[in-house]
Amino acid sequence: MGLSHFKPAQAQQGVALVEFTLVLPLLLLLLLAFGEFGRMLYQYNVLLQASRDAGRFVASQAWDSTHGIVNVNKVLLQTQTKNVAVYGVPSATGTAVVSGLTTTHVQVAAEGIDHVRVTITYTFCPVIGAGNCTGSIPGLFGNAIPLGIQLVATTVMRAL
């Protein structure tokens, strides 16, 4: 029972480096995918908080005590609510809570007679496409996969 049948260590030199070289791109791609998914969840969380803030703002101001219903058709209230959703304040000052978010992405509506709804629709653009959503990933067995992912944050609150 001698050790003469085993290959010497020199025959295995460099195998680990070759395996690492083959696996490294896959690991980096996986790391990038996890990072992008985390960034998308963060932006969705920011959008959801912005819709809550805007919903709270409009809920405190939309109640029409004369008629006993919610009135969100006032132009100033619509504008201020959209500004709260985008900038965090009723006036259009500062930077948007998420880059690329504008007041056109925000809808304010009445739900029934005593609730208000604020919906923010935003297209998430991953870093892969250089920040623009016009690109796509070629599909292997079908259509191309668009890079833009639609994020929708909706909040419904009772008018006070």
C-alpha cells in the first residue's frame, strides 16, 4: 500500500485558478442582480412612503364639511398633494424623492364619499441599461425582456 499510485501535486497546479476564472463572471452577475433588486425595493419603499405622506396631506384637507363628502377636485389641493408626493413639501421646491419622478406620475382621486387615494406610478430603470429604460435584454427563446419595471405605490386613507 504505497502512495505511488497518486498523482503528484504538480499535476493539479492551476486548476483552482481556472475554476475561479470560470465561476467569477457568474458570481459577479449574481451580485449585480442582488444589488439591483435591493435598489428596486428601496425605491419602491421610498415611493410607498411618499404616497402615504401625500395621502395623509390630502386626507387632512379634502373633507368638504358643507356637503359631507370628499372634494379633491380643487386645483390647488391637487397641485399641493402631487408636490408632497414628489418633493415632500406642498411647494415645488427641492429635489424629487426618487430621481426622474415628476408630478405627472401622481394621481389623486376620491374613493367613495369619505376616502382619498394617492397612486404613484414610476418606472424603475436598472443600472445595467445605463439608467435609461429604452433598452432590453435579448430573449433566449422568445421576445426581448424590457429593462424598465413598473412600480406602483397606492395609499387609501379616510378623510378627516
